Amino acid sequence: MEGWIGTGKVRGREVDDTVEITIDGLTTQAKYYKPLAYEFFRKEWSARPAWGDYVVEITMEHVGDAPWMDLDNLAKALLDAIKGYLFHDDSQVARLLVERHEGERERIMIRVFPRR
């Protein structure tokens, strides 16, 4: 799967062994993202979870001042949402990078790939 799938706030694609997910919009409520991602994976995603160690990179892009959001809470909500779809358990995450920076639009980007 090379092209993006999904038509709502959540879109995803797989390029080689990397899965990229984007979630449009920002809110200070990290728990908001979990059901969005969960619904996307349940309805749109056909790949099966795998075993092994994974790297997960989460980037929050904002416009203007950064929202008052704890990045650790955001990471936990998103890891909970993608487990069972990209990997079996979040104990498989061997490296986790969570960052925020100013961008062109407000969104969350998630990249997941096997640890090499």
C-alpha cells in the first residue's frame, strides 16, 4: 500500500516497512485521539499486527503558540490506539520519540517501523 487511505481526520499509508498515520487538528485532550485512531484502524486498516521491536515517532505540529498538552499523555493515548493493529503490545516499543514543533497546520503524525 503506497497511497494514503482514509477520508476523515485520520489517514494512513505504508511505505516499505514504515507505517505513517496523520491526524488532522489539535486539542489539549489527549484522550480525544484514541477513539479517532481506533476507528480508523478498525474500519480502514487491513494489515495484521506483528511481533518484534518497534520504533514509534510521534510529532505534534502546531500553528502559533504550542497548546498546553502533556506529550507523555498524548503518547500513551496514541500507543494504546495503535497497539493490536501495528504491533501486539506496547512493550514491543523499543524506541519512542515524542516531539512538538511549529508547522504548516495543526496535526499529529505517527511513524512506526521495525527496529533495525
